[in-house]
Amino acid sequence: MNTTWKTTLFQLILGLGGVGLLGWLSGYLFPALFLGALSLVFWHLFNLYRLDRWLTRPKRSNPPDAVGIWGQTFYKIHRLQIKNRKRKRRFAQLLREFRKSTTAMPDGTIILNEQNQIEWFNRAAADLLGLVGARDTGQRIDNLIRNPKFISYLESSDFEEALELKSPFHEDIQISVQIIRYGRRDQRLLLVKDVTRLANLERTRRDFVANASHELRTPLTVIGGYLDTMAADDDFPEEWKQPVTQMQQQSRNMTAIVSGLLELSRLESLKTAAPRQVVDLGPLIDGIRSEVMAAFPGKAQIQVKLETSAKLLGHESELHSIFENLITNAVKYSEDGGLVKVRWYLDSNGARLSVSDNGIGIPSEDIPRLTERFYRVDVGRSRETGGTGLGLAITKHALGRHGGTLEIESEVGSGSTFTCHFPEDRVQKPTHRAHLRAV
Amino acid sequence: MDNTDLAQHISRQYDQELEDVRNRVLAMGGLVEDQIQKAIEALINSDSELGESVVLEDYKVNEMEVSIDEECSRILALRHPTASDLRLVVAIIKTITDLERIGDEAEKIGFLATRLASRPQISNRYRDIKHLGRHVGRMVHDALNTFARLDADEAFNVAKQDEEVDKDYESIMRQLITVMMEDPRTIRQVLDVMWVARSLERIGDHAKNICEYVIYLVHGKDVRHTKLREHDSLAEAEEHLKD
């Protein structure tokens, strides 16, 4: 108990004692005590009233003057207020600084709450998306960015990758958006970047490759044509036979590379998913099998195992090039007399086609880069076996157009397995009757 | 939000339902915008595959219309909305009808793009069609924005753009007629291009309708079939309505 309380208690006892004594002396003990107590209650009530008035006053002001315990209470509240005000000012300052720094960021930033409503955004976001301060705060973000791709991105909970789309504000601006989750209340940060320049560069690169390949094809056809005539000419000087055959082979290689590049740029420029023709894998793979066996006689055996009669919904010639690339590679990198197994089967989320060989295998550090164009594991050997270096890149792109993915497993010395995963909606499962017939 | 005070309801769930259905209308709008853009792109780039995909995707727009319609009937039956809530539901029911029609027009353009892709492009390579398409696409986009922001003044401005679209359409028509007169062998494909222009013009009309529903929703005034072009601002047009 501090001194103020002690004094208050002492004053109370003294006061009531004094009043009691006066009352006793004058013969009105209880009325006097009652009046004394009443005035005490009034005094407290009066001070409470003053406290209330003071606290409800909108502007800051000094506390009312009072003595004793009330004075101390007023003073303490006043001190607390000052402390809070200081802290609030400090936080406001911090927040202002923070917002200033995010406003200055070149990338757009939007804070979304759990209902996807916009809570705050910076200047860059306003410029990129055409948002206006007070008007759009509280608006749901998917009311303003209505692109179906964005809406499904927002609804999915997978924000690993950024999404590229046209800005809803200006169609010449290409933006990339990414959502980052934070906080306990499932708040989200939406980052918006202007990638127009990047997208243009990418397009320029694509166009360049396509145009260059196209321009190279015509001269190559002429060169190849003359070389073919020369090679077929029996009167040709003997010492030139060897060089001409080699030139002929190289020009064929170059033609293959150019066609590969053209095919790749065609696949890259297509925006739509592959069409959904019904493709029966049995005849398709049989055809590829005999082609490859004819091209590499005596290299490896190809064993085809179709475990289901399910059909694929896709683009026939693209599927042909996917499987042909995989099977050709498998045979090419097998030892003589090796065995290549092709397996077509259903799994829980679609279907798979796997091609495995017992050849030389691929070192694990090369696997992630295998589908890059012109990437070679062993430069010397691939020159020897021929090939354009584009096969797997084409495979990956064509597979992507079918919603599929490529999985590569390999062990050096014991062989590799390439597996194409096809999603469920690309697989036409056999009906019961068809299944019975197949069995 | 502030205009219609959707936030005043005691029942949070009801609020949520109204906001959700509004959000779904806008999602449907996004899909329709995408369809328009793809259809025009398919036409200009002679991309028959893209045109076909527009035709195939139209069912999504139709499905959304049906499900939003059902949701609105459910709200009408269970919640008995009044005042601005009622106007919101009514505006939504009307808006989705127009959006669905826009989807149909986009489908038509996609179909025509597929058919035209196999023929040589006519003289000016669809430059004017591209321009009209951009304008109309922008109009649909802005109309949906005013619906999202409940901005009646902006809706009025967007609705007025329909006049320009009509003018563009007329000038394209005149041009196409000239092309046909010069070389009657092109008539078949020019007729197809005409249908595309016609569809785009119709899309402009539907976008204008959506703007009118926004004005009705925010101000409770029906400005359909009034001559918007005679007035410079919404306030003026409304003044006129009172007389």
C-alpha cells in the first residue's frame, strides 16, 4: 500500500470519526454519520463524472485538478495516454515509412485479405492495373482482373509459379502476377511485374529462329539436290566420291536440324492445347517400331507391351514424333543386342507410356538439362550416332501441348527409362465391352 | 460498394451470397472478354485451330449463365430482397443474358474465322475489323469495370461509345460493298466478313445494355430507350427523365 492510499484511509477514518464525534456531542449521531457518508459518495461521484467528461472530450487536454486519490488516478491515466500517443505516433511513422518504401518499389504490390479484397496497393500496381485509390480499396481483385486464367490461379492454392497475362488496363502491357501468402489470417500479397519487354524479346527470339530456319531451308534443298545427283553419277571421279558422300550426309543432317527448329518454333507459337483426335496406340507404335528397326538394323530388340486398350485423345502426328524420338533414342544408346521395352498402361491419374532401355544410361547431373535444345551429354558420341539435338526438346513441347509431362529416370551403366504421363482427360478408357473384346 | 450499402445487412451470409453472385457475373464477363479476344485474333491470324477452340468453349459461358440464373432465383425465393438488393438481382439477371449473347456472337466470329482461314484475306487484311474489334472489346471490358465499381457516371460514358461503334460499322459496310462491286468473286468471303462486323456491332449494343443496367442498379432509374446522345452527362439525362 503506497502512501496516497494510506493517507486516504487515514483521512476517511479521521473525517468519519470527526463527524461521528460532532454528532455524538450534539445528540444526532446517525444523521451526522449519514450526511458525512453521503457527502463522501457525492464527492466520489463528482470526480467520476469529471473523469468521464475528460475521457470523452475529443481533443487532448489536461486532466481535471483533484486532490488525494482522485488526483493520483487522473495523473496516472494522463501519463498512460501520453505514452500511448507516443507509441501510436511511432507506429504510424514506421508504417508511413514502410508504405513509402513499398510505393517506391518498381513492381506492383497489392495486399489482399482472405476474401481477396484489396486492402492496399502501391503506385506501380495502380499504374499497371488501372486501379484508383479510394474507389478500388475493398473491391475484390477478381472483379477487376477477370481473366479466366487468373481466376483459376487465384482459386488454386498453388502459387509456386508466376502467371503471365495481358494487363486488364492496357492490352499492350504484358504482366506477370504472383501471389505470396503471409500472416495468420490467410492474407496474401499480390506482386505484379511489367514483363512487356521480356515478352517482346522472347517473341523476337522465336520469330528469329523461325525465320532463319525457314530461310536456310531453300538453299539447303538446292545443295542437297545437286549432291544427290553427283553421288548417283557413275562417271564421277573416284577421288571425289568420298567427299560427296560426306557432304551429302552432312546436308541431310542440317536439313533435319532446320526442320527440327521449325517444328519447335511451330509448337512454341501455338497457344491452344492439342486437338483431341482419338489415337489408337497399337498401330501407331507398331509403325514406329518397324521404322526404327529398319533404321538401326541389328542394334536392339524392341518389345512392345500394351497393358490397356485405352486410347489417347491428341494430335496424331505430334504423338508420333513424341514416341518416335523416345524409341529412337533408346535404340541409339543401347549396346548391340540390347533390349528396349515400350509399355503403355493406366495409373491412378491418367495413363503412361514408358520406354526403357538397358543401354549406357545418363549421369544424374545431366538429366535436368536433357530437354534443352542442342544439349549433349557426350558431344563426341552423339556426333557419331547422328541426331539433331532437338528431339527431346520437341518431345517436351509436344507433350506439354497434350497436358502431359516427361519423367526421366536413369542409372549409368544399367539403362534409362523415359515416361510420358498423360492426364486423365486425354485418355479414353476402354468401355467394359471393348475391354472384354481386347482380352 | 458505398452507393448501394450492401454492407448494411445484419445477415452476413446474405451479404456474402449477393457478393458471390456479383463476383460470378464478373468471372463470366472475364470469360466472355477472353472469347471475344481469341475470336478476333483467330480471324486476323487466320488461325483456324484457335477459332475452333472459341466455338468449343462457348458451352462454358452458357453453363455459367444457367448456374447464375439459378442462384438468382434462389435468392429471390428465399431472401425476398428489397430496394437496392432487389435491383442488384434484377440487374444481374439481365446482365448475364446480355453476356451470354455476347458469348454467342464471339462463337459466331470464331466459326467464321475458321471458315475464312482457308481463303486468302481480302485487301486491307481486316485492319478495320481489328480496329472495331479492339474498340468493342474495350467497351465490354469497361462496361464490366463499371459493374464492378458500381460507377454510374462512367457507365454513361461507356454507353455513349456505342455511337462510335455504329459509325465504324457503317463505314466498314460501305467499304465491303465497294470491295464486292470491284470483284464479285470475293462476294462469298466478304459476306462472311460482313457477318463478323455485324456480330461486333451487336456486341457493342449488348455492352451498352450492361451499362444501362449499371445506371439502373446505382440510381434506380431506367435509362433504356432514351436518347443518350442528346445529353452530355448522366445528371443531365436524369433531369430530362423527370420531365
